Amino acid sequence: MAPAHLSDAELAAQPAAYWTGVAYEALIAFTRARHVEFDFTQPQFWLLRNLSGNDISADGHGMTVTELELATSTYLRSEDDLEAEAGVLLDRGWLTRDDQGRLWITEAGERARVDLKQHAPEIRARIHHGVDDADYVTTLKVLRQMIRNTGGPAI
């Protein structure tokens, strides 16, 4: 663990992978805790978003859990169980499942997705408190360059 007060020179020598890992874990934990306060989980929100024709889904067609796992693979965590999360949403009436095992968002699920999405600005504001947009943009540009430098995806 790094000391709390580092000079700019000491910070410049710090490994980016360490800090991005710490940031990732802290941000995910914070975001997931906020979602639980609103009585849903992050993976449940992803399911609704990926099934909604008004959000991530291009066509609003149903998807199997396997297809949803593939669609969310870049942000799904190893502990996430989309089948179990879908079960909760089925019980709430926010999803239905057809005879081929595809999940479909219901009207109630779409209303819930819209309601849940309204919490995003508050969560973002708490995460970004004390960080101006220019510094945030600079940070993302630096991270994107580091990703390119290491052969990561061109994002």
C-alpha cells in the first residue's frame, strides 16, 4: 500500500496498474452499494438495459442468459450470476421467459429501468465530487493512451 502523501515525483513513479486496480475495485464497490440502497443490483440493471429497445438493445428482442453473458462480458464480474439475477427480475415481473429460454423485458421492467436510471447522475456526482471535468477528461485520455501503448483495444 502506498503512503497517503506522495510528492508529484513519487506519484509519477507509481505503477499505473496498481492505481487503476484500486480505483476499479473502489468504484465498483461504491456503485454496487448505492444500487443495493435502491433495492436492485448492478447486474439486474444491466439485464434490463440489455433487453430494452430504449437502451442498449438495438431491437428489443429477447436474449438467453448465455447471450446476455456475452453481451455484458466486458463488465460482468466473476461473482455475477445472471441466471440468479434474472430470477429476481422474473419474480418481480420485470422480465418474462419464453419457451426458447429467452428473457424479455416487460412494461413493468421498462418502467423500472427508467426509474433505476434516474439514480445514475447522483452516483456519478458522488464519485466525481472534487474532480473537475477537465481533470477527468485528461485522466481518461491518459488511460486510453496507456491502453493503446500496451496493445489493448483501440477505445
